[in-house]
Amino acid sequence: MTRINVTVDGVSNADDVEPRMLLVHYLREVVGKVGTVVGCDTSNCGACTVHLDGRSVKSCNVLAVQADGHEVTTIEGLATNGELHPMQTAFHENHALQCGYCTPGMIMQAVDLLRENPDPTEEEIRVGLEGNLCRCTGYHNIVKAVAAAAGSMSSERSNA
Ligand code: FES
Ligand code: FES
């Protein structure tokens, strides 16, 4: 077993883990962050996407020991002071989910997409989300939601 220290959603955790344990299993089974889900375990679907030091990663593609000394944000840490993140609000308002299984990963990926490109075109949104699969929505409302979040985040910035 290896001792790791990982800050998850602002809380620091010190745990002994098997060196082969995947980050997604650490988050779900050890830290209890079950909002992050496993869709494939083979880095294809993006359902397990979280932020590692602010950048999106597929947490089934990272070992827990690789997160030692780093900060992880999951979908459960995105809201602040009980206020949904603008991306969560936009998914809600634009009906960007059906079964919701892809949603945690989709939202985490979309937040990182806007961090890199705050004003993306529809095409850039589609390309930015191509590592995240959704079996229900046909993607149209997801793209609409990300564009809406980009708009609301940009007006928040100009009002700040
Ligand atoms: S569970 Fe990680 S990409 Fe599918
Ligand atoms: S809403 Fe069901 S997989 Fe995306």
C-alpha cells in the first residue's frame, strides 16, 4: 500500500491505496465521491471526467497515486456556497440530459473547455466534447447548454 495525500473538492485526504488503484475508484470507493461515475473503464466514454489541478482528466485513465499532492475537483465540488455552477444551471435550463449518466463528466469537460476557450463556436464545442459520449441526447442540447454557459459566464465577467 502507498500513502497518498489528495485534496478532493477542497478537503484534504490522506489514504493508503494499492499502487494500481485507479483515481476513479479512489474517488468513489475511498473518498465517497459517487457523483463521478464509471461508464467504460477503458478511457472511451468520459463519464469519469474530473479536474486534476484545474484540468480535465478521465479519472479511469489516472492512477490514484498520480494524484498524490494534487487537487481534484469532482462534479460534487463544482457548486459554491450552495449555488450551482453556471454550467450546471445551463445544463438544467437547456434540458441537456436525459438519463444523466454522462452528465457529471460532460459538465466537467465543458467547464475545462470554456477555461481554455471562453467563447467557442458550435464546432469548437463539439470538438471539445468529442471524448465524452452520450447515448441519449443526440448532443444538440448539450452544445446549446455549453454555449449558454459561455454567454452567462462572459456577462458575469463583464459585470464583475
Ligand atoms: S469510465 Fe473513464 S472514460 Fe469511460
Ligand atoms: S444523458 Fe444519458 S448518456 Fe447522456
